Amino acid sequence: MNVIGNSPRKAAGEANAKAFVLGLPRTTNITILIKRGLPPLGANPCYLQMSGKLLTTLLFKPGDRKEFRFTCQNPEAHFVTEVERNIDCTSHPCPFGEFELQPVISLLPHLNRTFIWDIQAGKSTSLELVFSRPRLRQIGRGESCPDGVTYSISGHIGATEVRIGTFCSTGTVSRIKMQESVKITLHLPWFDKRSHSGFSMSSQPSIKRLCFIESVFEGEGSTTLMSANYPFSFPEDELMTWQFVIPAHLRASVSFLQFNNSNCEKKEERVEYYIPGSTTNPEVFRLADKQPGNMAGNFNLSLQGCDQDAQNPGILRLKFQVLVQCPHNESNITYEVDLSKEQAMSVTIEPRPVKLSRRFVPGCFVCLESRTCSTNLTLAHGSRHRISFLCDDLTRLWMNVEKTISCTNHQYCHRRSYSLEVPRDILQLPVQLHDFSWKLLGPKDRLSLALVPAQKLQQHTQERFCNSSFSYLVAGTGPGQDLYFGSFCAGGSIEQIQVKQNVLVTLRTFAPSFQQDLSRQALTVTFIPNFKEEGIFTVTPDMKSKVYLMTPNWERGLPSLASVSWNISVPSDQVAYLTFLKERTGLVCQTGRAFMIIQEQWTKAEQVFSLEEALPNGKKLDLLFQVSLTWRTLDMTVILIAVVGGGALLLFALGLIICLVKKNRKKKMNKGPAVGIYNGNINTQIPMQPKKFPNAQKDHDAHVYAVIDDTMVYGHLLQDSNGSFVQPEVDTYRPFQGPTEDCPPSFLLPYSKAPTVKLTTKESSPDFNPESDTEPYTFSHPSKQNRSDGNTDIPLLDAHEPAETGE
């Protein structure tokens, strides 16, 4: 009893305060302590008053009788009561049956109350606590119960107290057995009016373990349980068992949420399952193993500790969940996945990403051999696997597959082909295939790869979406090879995609109907001779629809010194129109040039257009263009379009520097014929907004022939043998004297075979967002007769409306 002073006069509110009289029989084993709790912030102090003294605590022992009152009107906000009863069953009979709170509770003031029963029994005896409904639910450290009513259970190992757990109402725990001793603590809020403890006790034979907890399910649901002393260490070399009572028509699965292993000197930490009907009882698992699932009926789970290292014992702890749910048709079906003949392949079945929900959601498990179940499962190559599903809705799962096709001997690999097919055992599973990825690896700098689809492909762009059940995603793989070529689906004009180095091809599905569509769409990869460009697309458009094509790494821009080509075939009786929908250049070249080449493969004639532009915040090159065909009277077969970007680097904020690589003409002539930029009796400037795709020469020199070494189109040849950058040396001829226009509405060039776009960049700023104006360009050929008689007159087509031509 703590006396803090005398009171010469009444405290505030004392005249209205109720007086309490509390007495305890001499023969009782109960003590009552009234003490201060945690007072509300900013509240006036409140005291116990007895015999004119102000107190903060008041203790009642057997035989005591005292009268007291509180000096405030709300003592429940300031004080708590502890009622403790010590029961020794070794020298006196135990009070078995239900534990009553009366008559003590009726004599106490309405404060938050804690009832403690500390019970001791013999070493060969266990004490069983049976909890009436509602049963208990275990909570973690720091958690609280909604109604404020909590049970805390603990025991002893020698003189050391072991905390079994803290529990709320409305759960599944129905019984707890403790060996030799038990301490039960019941916390009640001041407004709770119950008169019963909610549990009864009986004596049982020894359970030969620390404790035994029974959890009863009457329907679908889940429970989370923890090892003794959680989150601290489970006692050394002890055994704890949970028994689960499950209706026969339901199935149970165990998932370990958190666990740690201690450092064992002897024995091994493990969990043991006793499963009715199992021929291998007990089934032993390590804590890191996948735990059993799809279990019908009751089962036991035991946690066994070990002899720990005295110097560094570590921590053994376990938090796990048991989920009970109705079986579904799929749980009775076993699927065999034969990966015995596969190499470098893995299959992962896992949950789709979903938003968390507060309501009970039945589990969705994949079971290996019908017993080892988990929310995700990975199947490795080289074996046969038998799996089943315990899931109310299989659309909650999806499947991702990875396979590596590696060919390292270039002589063996040359021209060798592989079909990128999804194995039948994968397609027969009842979960959706999300991704199937093939990592294609070849000998570095020796071989490249060609992807050939059974049906021509369409590239996914903002102007034309891939509205199909699946797509192929093509991307480089490996360090420094993260070039993303794009997403492609069936129903387009792309006949082949060639890539320089290793590539990752991902089949991504969007609808269950993909299996039917996939049966008509095969993809074959062939190792071909190495080439220098990052990618080459072979495109064969038709007149039924427009073709949209865009550069790899869209939005990020091509890497420095990269080039990409599109070989576009055009029938001889048709005209090809190129419309550049978005030009995201803004390049500032420090070395080399960024330009587009449009080449007729039959005559090898080329038109070169600069892609550098005087814009701030230079960035890497992006290009989106459209190809369309229309009938013509001129003779044209194939166009080649190429875009090449030189090394790009922002030199100053508002100006762009274009640097042309110098090549010695004599050296060029030793190499072979030159490629020319020439005037075909018209101004070669493409019709466009000002400073969009300007010619390689200044405006007033647009009609001058210029001989350029053909190696200039490749960014990797921008330096001489000493590593220094060279300046251009351009040969000029007599200017064309005929009429010209500053900016004709369109132009026609003598092209005959496929278009290519090559882009090469160095470094640039990624912040620039250019305009996306649409600019059409039309390509055609003069007739063979015109070429033979030397006539260079080239008829014009309207740039915005295709000319109506006929025979």
C-alpha cells in the first residue's frame, strides 16, 4: 500500500463519490490489487482515498476488509484491478470444472479487470483447458482484440515461464493442454458484464510435450497459429503439437508464413504430420519444405526443436496458416506433365496479381503428387510430374514457362532451325498460359538469328493495335543487348525478323482461345550468317490494309551506332506510299550522321535524308511510318528504305551540330562503286514541315550530285585507324540546269527492290517530346523504256492523295 499524503479536506467530487467495501475470507487463495493504469493525456489526477489518505495502489490479502472511494467521477479511466488466484493441485484437490468469476466480480468497482489463475500440478499430470463457444483465435504480439477481451496462456519449464500465446474470441481453438502447470490470464474491459471465465479445466495424463492445442473447423475458413514464445525463440529441444479437427467433406492445406531455424548441435529441427490413412506416418518435413495440402479429415502437426549451440543458439520460431475449404472437381484430377525429354526448361504455376480483400477467400493451391501443396509451384526439366489443383477458381492462377535454346558451335548451328512450339503437356493443364519465353543463344559474332512465322506478323503500334489472343514479344538478351524490337501478332505483312545477336522471344496470351489460334501460327528460328545491323525486317504489304512500322526501343530511342532495316517488297504494278507519322529525332551528332536511306535495290540508286534537327533537348531516334500500296501504270517491284543515325550528343542547348564523316575518294574507288545522292530533274527535298527530315546538303545545293562512300551509312566506321574523326570530302559535278521547285508536293524515284531504315546514335537527352505531324511520301519508277532511252523526266504524284492511274 503506497500512502502519498493526508487529506485535510474533501477532494473535488468526494461528496458524490461512491464508497466501496471489499473483504476477503481468511481461507481464500485470492489476492486483489487495485492500481493505476495509463491515465488519459491531460486528465486531472485521480486517487484512491481510504481513512483520509490518498493512495495510488490498494492491496487486499486473505482476511482483509477495507472501505475506499475514488476522488474522480471516472475511475475506470485511471485504475485497473488484478485478481490473482494460486491453485496448488499437488497438495490439494483441483477445482475442476468451469471457473466462475463470482462472487468477486460483483464486489469490484467497474474498472478494467485482469483475472489470473496460476495452477500447479504433478509432473506426470497435464491440465486441459476447454473453451466454450466462441472458441479462441490466436493473435500476434502487439495485436488487440475488437471487444477488448483477451486470454493469455503460459506454462513453465523449470523456473522459466513459456508464453504459449494470446487469444481473442471467435476462432477455432477449443482446447489447450499444458504439461505440469498452466497460467491463464483473462483481461476484461470495465464495461464487460460477464460472470463466467469462458473455460473449464480438467486433469489428464501426461502429454509428454510442452503443450497440445486443438483447433476445430465446422466449415470453410482459416486460422493462423504460432509457436510458443513467438516471435522469440521456441524452447530448446521441446515438442509442441497442434491437432486439427476437419469435417470429412472438406480439405485442409498448411502454409508456413514465417519461420526461422536455430543453430543445432544435436538432432534436427523438423515438423511432423500424422495424417489418418497415410502409410508413412509420421510424415517428416523440414521447415523450408513445401508443406502438405489437400488433406481430408483430421490431422496433427508437431514442431520439434533441437539441442542448440550454447554459444550461438539462434532462434527457432514458426508462424503458419491452415486453410480449410471445399474440394472442387479439379482436386480429384491428376495431370501428368512430362518434362523428361526437355532441356533447360522450367514451368512455374503461380497466382495472378490481385488486390487484397478483407473477406475470407478460399485458397488456390497447386499440389505435387496430390499432397505437397503450395500457392506456387515450379516444375524442372528432366522429370515427369504429377500435379493436381485445390482451388475454387482456376482463373486465379496462371503459368509462366522459360526455355533456353543454345547453340554454341557455329559450324553445327549454321542454318539449323528450331520450332518454337508449346508442348502439349503444358497446353492440357487447366490454368492459363501467361508467358512462354524462349531464350535463343548463339555463338557471339559468328551467327545471327532469323524468326520466320507461319503467318505474316503485324507490329503492335498506337495506330494499329494487336487485337489478338496472343502476341510475340521480341527483345535482345544479355548485357548491353536490351534492344526491344516490339510486340507482334498474326495478320500483318512481316514475313521475317532477323536479329544480330541473342534474343528473347516471349509468347504472351490474352484470351483462352489462344490455343486454337496458336495451332495455325508456328514460329521457327534459324541460325544464319552474322550481319552487322541490329535487325532486319522483311515486309510484304498488300493493298487491303496499311502497314505500320516503328523503330525498336520505341519511346526510348535506338542505342548509339545502331542500324535497323526494313526490306519492303512492292509488286511491279503497284505504287508504294510512305507516310511518316511520328519523327522523334532532335538528334545532335558529335560524330557521323543520322540519316535515312531510301534505296532501289534493282538499280542500287539511293536517296539520303538527314534526320538531324535543330531542336533543344536532343534525344535518341524514334521513327514511326506507314506503308500503303495502290495501282500504278509505272513499273516498280521493290523498295529499300534505310535509316541510319550517326552518333548523337547534345552539344549546346538550342543548336544542333551535324558532323559528316570524311572519306578519301581514292580509297573509296578501290573498294567498289560509289553510292550517290542525285537530282532526278526535281528538287530532292521531301515535302514536310520546315526542318523535318532536311536533305543531307544545304537547300541551295540540293541539286548537286555528291558521291558518298557506301560505308558511311554504318556508325561503326566513323573513325580512322588512329581513332580520330575525319571530315567529309565530297566530289561535285556540274549543277543541273533545268527547272526546280523549292518544295514539290511529292516525288518519284527510280526504285525497284526493298526499303530499309537504319538508325545509329551515340548519346542523347531523353526529355524531348517532338511534334507528330503526318507527312506522306510516294515512291514509283519510270518505265524501262524511259531508262533505256536516257529520258530522266519523272512524273509527279500528289503527295496527299494517291494518283488514280490505269492502263
